[in-house]
Amino acid sequence: MAAFFEPENPAGQPSWRKAGRNEGFRIVGRGRQWDVRRVSRKTGQVWVPKAGWVRFHWSRPVPPDAKSYRVTLDRAGRWHIAFAVIPAPVPAPGNGQVVGIDRGVAVSAALSTGQTLHAPALTAREQTRLRRLQRKLARAKRGSNRRGRVRHAIARLRARERDRRKDWAEKTSTNVARRFDVIRVEDLKIKNMTRSAKGTREDPGRNVRAKAGLNREILRSGWGLLVRRLEQKAPGRVEKIKPHYTSQRCSACGRVDRDSRESQAVFQCTACGFAGNADVNAARNIAAGHAVTARGGDGAARPVNREPHLLLQLA
């Protein structure tokens, strides 16, 4: 509330607590308030004040410099414990290599080296079950036990998808940070790109369902999570490039023409005839730092002027 009423540092309006969302607590002061010990190869114990020793799955070594931990309960009904410590950044390989990353929907991340990466999602069978559960949830009475069971089943499927996406982002970011000295990505405003198109009652939007589907696919691809983890693992080595015309620029000759992008996956330059994967071509432009603006951008190439030219012959 103090931050909300502070004129120099305005904050958002505080919201009421909702059961089942952001459940958990944090304990600080290791040695006085809590301690941790290992019981077996896969089991550990942590001291929770007023609760005693609580067992947890020992998935990785507990950092010795951890000063606090947080216990959380997610919507899928799973308890987690996280020990607060800032990990060391991934060291640069020192090879001087630069990589560009183009993020998309069909291809979650395309590297300038030609490698294409796809964020994992639910299988076809899991998606069918999710749709069946969502229809079942719509028919259930609010506040009933049946509705609670269906919501829990949906939350478990969503958590499975989220865990896969997070695991993919962690492994991909670590691999890229270890292989390249400089990492260049598009400076995308994801929050603006995934904004709803439904509009207002006086001015309703168009193609609302299609835009909603595109928003879901963008969020499902993990664009923001991948770049955020890259910035955390490779601080100072991530550069953001303006995305203007990077998908229409030929990485071979520099010509900018929207007709060169024949389809979502195929790029064929109308000037030099270069052909290749459209996402990889955009990633190479990002790696080179070429962001062409409406007036020509980096000076190496200008967009094709499609207006008819009037040729005058001087006498």
C-alpha cells in the first residue's frame, strides 16, 4: 500500500489474496531458524519452525551459502522447496563466435548456425484429454467437489506442459551460453504482441479467436523465458536487435523485399536468388546486427520501393 500511494514510485493496485494461487512461505536465518541435512541418496530433511524436520526429494546439492528457502504449493497440488542463492554465470567460451536467435511460433528458436529448436508441448493424446476436461469443467457446478477435481486434473496437465517448457529453456540457454561469446536476439515486446484483440463493446475487435490462438502459441513457445534465462546465465553477452525487416532481408545480398518470404518456412531472394529456411535467414540477419528501418536502416540495404516510377528524359 505504501508503494501504491508513493507518487515518485507508483506501483500497481494491490490485489486480494486468492486461495490456491501463490501459496507458500519463506524462512530466513540459516543456523538460527532452520537447517538442512541429507538422509539418503535421494532424500533430504529441512527444519521448518513450529513443524520440525520435513523430508523432501534431494534433486540437487543444497548450496552451502543459501541463507533462506521458500516452500510453495502450486495449482497441481505439488509442494516444492527452493533454496535462495544466485548461481554463478556460465563462463564464455572465448572463441569470438556470434549467434543470432530468431523466435517464432512454428519454430520456437532458430539459430544462425542453421539449427532449429522446438519447445515441447502436450502430446496429441494429452491435448484431447485437456479439451475433454475443459468441456467437463464448463458443465460442472461452481463450488462443487466435482468441479474441484476437474480443475485439479487440468492443473496437472498444465503443470506438465509448463515443466517441459521450462526444462527446454534451461537446457537450450545453457547450451547457447556455453557455445557462443555474443548472443543476439530480437527486441520483441511480447506483452504488447500477446494483447487481446477483443476491443470494447463500442469498438469490438476483429478476428478475435484467431488472435487469441496466436497469443496462446506465442506464450507456449517460451520466448520471454528463453531470453530471460540467457541474460541471467550470460550477463553482458546478450544483445537485443531491432526486429524491423529482419525476416524480409536477404542475408546474402542485403536486399529487402517482402515477396522474398514465399511462405512461413521458405525464403527466396527476388534479387540474387538465394534460397533457404526463412527463420534461419532472419537469425543470420540478427547475428549480423542488421535491423533495417523504413528509411534503409544500417545503410547496407533499403526496402524495395513498389511505387511506379516516372522516367523523365532531359532535353
